[in-house]
Amino acid sequence: MVEHTRTLGFKIAFAMGLGTMIAAGIFSLSGTAVSQIGSSAVIAFVIAAVVAGITAASYSEFASIYAENGGGYLFSSQTFEDRELLVYGIGASLFLGYTGTTAFYLATMDEWFFQFIIPKTLALPEFVPMVDALTLPHGTVGVVAALLLGGLNARGTEESGAFQLIVTSAKVAVLLVFIGGAIAFAGIGGSAGEFTGSFQNEPVGIISIAATAFITFFGFSAIAASAGEIIEPRKTVPKAIAASMVTVTVLYTLVIVALVNVPAEHRELLQLGETAMGEVAQVFIGPAGQALIVAGAVFSMVSASNASILAASGIGSLMGRQGQAPRRFSRIHPRFGTPFWSVSSATGVIVALIVLFIAVIPHSLTLPAVGEVTIGLSGLTGFATFNLLLPLSAVNLALIYSRRKYPELDRPFRVPLVPVLPIIGILANLALITNLPTSGVVAGVLVVIAVVVGYLIWGGAPHVEDLFEEIEPATPAGEGEPENDRYRVLVPIARPERAPTHVRLASLVAQSRDDDPFIEVLNVTQIPEQTPNEMVTETASKRVDRVREALSGVDIDTEYAVEGHICRDIAFDITQTARNSEADLILMGYPEEHHEVTESVAYNAPCDVVFARGFEADTDLRKVHVGAGAGPHHLAALPLVDALGSQGTEINLVSVSATQEGTPEDPGETLSRLSADVTTVVHKVTASSVADGLVATVSDEGGVLLIGASRDRRLRQWVFGSTPDQVIELADSAGVPVLIYSSSIGMRGQLEDWLFPVYRYLRKVFGRTRRQPQRADEQEA
């Protein structure tokens, strides 16, 4: 597995927590709080900070024990390891809390956009018929921002530590400008007098604001969630959490002091709620100051949303790894290096929450036996905060349980007054829940119940580590582990006697791509259902010994290592091993049986896959024939073809005109993608089918046939058979060795494969594509 590189020091960790807390809360909730309870808003924010601080202390102790990414879900899974449903509920609630928080940030930003940046109704060009203007619904900007941030995170765009420090410094500077402008406007004496004279005796209002404001302090969890990247996390994480909590509380207090000093003639601005601070800025520091505050607010909300999406996707990824979410959530995208499925799911939930709370449901709704309830941004805040307070109560409980169950654990940071302080934290969290907007709590309860019921029906998936066991670790012939930057080929071996042929073939392929490649040979022994692992361990070890013995007498120019696994799902073992070892290519036999393994590996592998069939121990790659297809798998194989050709392999391109129904083949695009120094001989043949033409040509000319995998195998294999299947059948009879190249594809690629037969049919009906001109140096056979 790839380990995290610890590069973040105290300053960056502090900036990470502070920057996440300076977001929609300070720009949105502060104006609402002052309008309702005046200077008493300071008390409400301090109460929220204290309650959050208790849980932050529990987070700090756990982070000093488990210095890894994952936050509250990781801590709970390590503590309540025998209480699966409880751990799942904590993880699911945190996932909803993070996504709900992001939806709240972006929905608030949406209000700022419509208030200060763009009009809600846009004039359309004259050429748009019958419509004079387009009315943008609430949530439009928030949804667009969510999709953009989700796309950026899925592609691996994230803030570096230095950039996070700069961003946070800019946020603090904007707030200090606002505070300084307010004090300069009212004077120091006037500001202090107005602040002290505006306190209100509103206990219920104070607690209600404290409950709503809690969401603004949850940024401390971003530090613990990134413990895997922090230098000396056992010391740095507690210090950074404490420092960021104190700093943001001071800043919130000063902002409230500034808002209280709004002149009487402008008091109505505070009633604007989430956009009040932007309007007040114009009173204190003029239009230029307002523009600065608006820019700072929008940028803060986007930045904090980005951090929350990362946190949500991290929890989703860990849940997938532990079998409490679809296993795809734990997969790392081979090109972007991100948990693509988890990020995509988090983005989808965020969009759904914005649309549901802001666009679909009206801001107020009358329900039988309940009366009028507030939805909108207030309900979304309640939903998000409920799904944060609930799992945070569980983290406090986990600390008490951990102290009793694991007293021997090394705890560099220890929360004082345990269990008293965590119990206070639990009670305070639950008390805040009772003061949240009813609509948000009801929505939160219903969603949590729904996901828990769904999990019970599903039953979960096995933990990744439970699906296969490494019984014979890989032992490279050289000293130490191979470097990660070497070209790596994973070679799964089902039958030990075939190991020499496939490893030698992998060596020839790998050496065309790298001067010093590495081959990982994997033998997998499947465990029958209801069979304990230890019953097949000895058998698996003997199989690995047979593989090593078979390879010992073979001259292989590439360094290799042999390892053995036992598993219940062979395809999963192969693909997961490829992920763990960061393989660049998988080379395996095209199975005579169990085609489901082939299909699963082809569609789920994190890298390209080459399936080999019909090779003998002395088969070489001096002459390779390539089909003139144009599908994505064929095009993905061309870099390998080009590399072989550059090293002296004779490349032959076979263009088949099929008399039966089939896709016309054009060699033009294939030739255009090969290097100018690669000499290619083009064979134009006519045959009843593409498969017949390919196999017959190679049978006559000699050499190896390399083709791309079919795009329509899933839909056609049971009716007509795909071209690769037909090629394999014919090649077996003709004694032709075949390589089938399958490129790694994501969700979009799989969707394209499903739709390709429809596209191909329509292309035949409405006309053929224009043929590519032949290359000048093309040679015809």
C-alpha cells in the first residue's frame, strides 16, 4: 500500500483548521445572531465553541493514538470494532454531516451571489424566441459550484499546504479590515459602549443560536482527518486544534462587536440574515470595502467547501475499504490518484441537498399537527448540524470506552477529567440538537434511519483485508523492495506449469517500456465457501513453491518476485493487488473457463490488462500483427505497439474488409499514431469476418496477433460472440498466439461500452465515416 508522506507542520495544520472554520458561518450566522439577540450572540458563540472544544479534545487524544486519516469514523471503528452497526451509523452520519455542511456553505454563497454579484433574472439575447428573460432558481450557483468542486477533487486538484496558509491569511485579513472599519466608524469608546449596552437576557435564544453556530466550529475535525499527512501528529494535532479554536472564537467575538455597532438608521440591514454582513460592510467602509468583503466571503465558502468535500470523500473511501459502503468507494483512480467514486458520491449528495432544501421545498411549510416549519437555509443548517452533533457524541462516548477497554494504549495527549468531561460533551451535544430547527432534525433522523435500514438489507461487504490473505510474500531477487518508479507488470498465474511462458512474455513486454522493469508474479488459491483460511494455507504454499520451481530453470532477463494469496474472489484479489503494488500492466492468460474472472479484471483493473493465449515457451515478439480497428482498447494498445516497433519488432497492420456485417476497418488512424521511425507493413485482406481475416493472415505470415478488446462484449457475447472470442476460437485451431489488450476504463467508459452498439447501428444506417488518408510511408503487402 502507498503510505502517506508527512509534509504538514504546525503552521499548515493550524491554517487548515482555522481556514475551514472561517467560512459561511462567520459571514452568514453572525448577522442573524446579532439581529436576534444583540451582543448576547458572543455568549452563544462561546457556548458553541466550548461544546465543540470538548469534542475537539477527544479528537486530539484519538489523533495522538491513531495518527492516520479518517477522523471520527476511524476513531470509532478502532474503538467499537465489535459493534458494526454503531460504527456504520457514525460513518454514515459523518458523511451526511460533511456533505450537509458543504451544501450549507454553497447555498449561502448562492445567496451572496444573487445579492451582490449577479441579478436573479438574466436578460437573454434577441435570437432566443418567446423568452425575454431567464429567472434563475435559488441554488443555481450552489449546484454549479458543487459540480465544479467535485470535478476538481475527482481529478486530484487540492490545496497545497503553502496555498492553504496563504488562503487562510487572506481570510483573516478580510475580517480584520471589516472589524477595523467598524471600530473606525464608531470609535473605540463608542464601539465598547454599544457592545456592552446591547446584551439581552434571552436564554432560549442564546442556546438556539449556539446550536446553529456549532457548525462554524466543526473545522477542527479537518486537522484530525488529515493526521496522516501531518508531521509529528501526536504533538502537532492537539496544539493545532486548540490554537485554531481559540483564534476563531476571538475573531467571531470581534465580528459580533463590529455588527452590534451598526447605526440605528441601518439596523434593518441585520434582518437580511445570511447576506447582512455584506450590506453592513458598505456602511462601515464604503463600496470598495463591501466588494472586498463579498470577495472574501465567496472565496472562504468555496475554500471551506473544498475541505469538506475532501473530508467526506475520505470517510466514504475508508467505509468502502471496511465494507460499510460499496467497495468501489475505496478505489483510487489510476490516473488522478483520488477516491473517484467516493468524491462523485459526495458531490451527488451535496447537489441533492441544495436542490431539496433550497430549490424544491419552499422556505416555510405547514404540516398537520406540527404547524408551520421553516425549511430553506435554516433547515439545511439543522440537517448538517444534527449529523455532526450525533457522531460527535459517539466520539466522546468512544473516548470513555477506549480508556476502559484499552488502558495500555500509549496516549501522548490525554483529555483531563475523563469520564466527566466527555459526558458533559455528550449532554451538551444532545442539548444543542434539541434547539436545532425542527425541519432539519426531522430530515436528519429520517435520512439516517433510511441509510441504516438500507445497510441492514444490504448486509455490508467483506473488509478488503478479509477478502484475501498474503501467505507467501513477494521476495525480489535483488536487495530490498523494488522502487515505485519502475515499470511494474503483475502476472497472475493460475497453473504453475504456465509460469515460465507468461513471465517470459511479460519480460519481453516490460522491457519495451522500461530499461529496468519489475515483474510481480501472483498465484491465487481460491477458498471454497464456509472453509477456514487455514485449511488451504498449506495447499497454497505448495502451489507457490511449484511456481518458483518452474521459474528457477528459465532464463528471464527481468527482475521478478513470486507471491501467493488465498482468497474468496480471484478477480478482486488480482485487481486489488494491482492497486496495492501500483502496477502499470496486468498480463494474464485468457481463461478456458471462468470467463467472469476475465470480464471482472478487464472492467475493474486500475491499469491496462493484456490477455495471452496460445503462447509456447519459445514464442517471441519479433513479428507482431495488429488489427486495424479504431475502438478505445485498440488505440490504448498502440503505445505498446509503438514501443515494440521502436525496439526492432516487425509491425504488420491487418485491415480486413468483411463480407458479412461488421464495422469497416480503416488503417489510417492507427498509422497516424505510430512513430515515423516504426516501419509498418499493411495487409489488406477480404474475409467473411474480421476474425477470419486476422487469424488467416497471421497463420500464413507467422508471428503474434495483437488486438483490442471488444466494446460490446457485455451485450453480444451470448448471442453472436465478440470478435476477440471468435479470434481465440479460430486461433486455437490454427496455432496462432494472441494478445488481447484491454485498457482500464472508468464509469464513463463503461457507459460508452453499453451505448456503443446503438451508436454503431445508427452509423451504419445514416452513413459511414470518411476514410482517413494513407500515410506517405505506408507499405502494402
